[in-house]
Amino acid sequence: MYKLMTKIFVQTMFLTFCTMNLFSQSFEGTLRYKINVETLDDYLSEEIGDIEDMIEKEDTITFLYSKRGDYVSVKRNEDNINWDVYINKDKVLYSLSDDSEIITALDVGIDLEEKLFGIKPSIKLLEKKHKYEEFECNIVEVEWKTGIYRYFYDSLYFKVDDPDIYKGYNYDQWYNYLKISKSLPVIIEKESGGFLKVTYSLIQYSDKKFNDELLTLPKMKEVEEMKNFYPNKRIFYMDE
């Protein structure tokens, strides 16, 4: 009887620890989202049908976060796997694909619309709330001239105790969103040009410890012809 009670106690404490970590002040773990794509303009639906079909194949995207602010995201579809590696100390997001030798390095310190046109986006906490599964979500809306992002978050989950670890992350206004929410998103909506909406909806999460080996990048050599071609990114190819 004592052994049975001890086993139950240990199991209960383990589950409690896992749950506490999900509510902890500095979330480290995995968030997996289902990707949904829809057209917002019936007139354009036929014109962009092929694009919509292509994006719908990108079935899920999984983010693996470290407490330091580094993260890796993996997007899977039936054809290939694409992944991003974010090195927080460098404020650079590397994008790779299993069917390409090309690697892009994005400077997340740049908001492209602001860089090109000098127009800052509006960022606001909406009054309305949204219920999704067990989450009671507030919504932060970021509006550019070319599109709108909405970040849905539950302040009880996936907390980021110190948003300043992402200070300078201006791409997608990630840092400014986190200053308001202090939590990673449960849902992300991305509207582009008023005709296409991509939604990431959380379907699975865990507090698995981040593996630093995921941040290892292949040897790279910059494509000379593409230097200074983009204001916010550089292009490399894998250098074996």
C-alpha cells in the first residue's frame, strides 16, 4: 500500500511540475500549430487558387523555444520540410529547406514597410476576447499598409517573463507584441493585401527542454551576386 501511494504521489508531482512549467514565468518548450488558408475576396479566389492549394499543403508548423529567446520552427508538407533557425544574440533568422542549397538570413531588426516607406505600423490591444479550446485569448492587432497580423494569447500560458530578450526584433513586430502580451501566441492570423488570410492555430504543446544542437547551421558562403539586393536579408548557399 505504501509503495502504491508513493507511486501515485510521484506521478502527481510530475504532472504538477509539467503543468507549472507551462504556466511558468519563462516558457521553454514546443508549440505546434495547424495552418489554414482562406481567400477573403471572391473575385480573386479563382486567380489565386493555385497559391492557396500550395500553401494548404503546408499542414503544420512547430516552434521550439529556448529560454534565451532562440527558436527553431519546422514547417511540414507532403513535398518537403522547411525550417527556420533564429539566433537571438545575432538577431538573425536563417531559413532552410530540405530540397534547396540556398539559405536566407533575415535581419529581424528591420520592419520592411517602415524601412522602405517610413511608415510605422499601428499596434493595439483589442477590446474583444476570443475563446479557443481551453484558452481565453486577448488579441493584439498589428496593422501595416499592406496587411494585418493578429496575435491571440492567453496570459496564463506560455509566458515570456522578460520580453526584452527580444528587444530589437521588429520583423512582424514580434517584440512590440510581446511587450503587451508577455506570452507566446495561441493563434496567429496573417492577412495579406485584403485577399488572403493564413491562420496558425495551436493544436499541441509541451514543455520539452530545448536542444541547443538545433541551432547548428551548415557551412555557408554568401552569393556575391545577391549582396545588398535585399534591404533586410542576405542570401547564402551551403558550402560543403
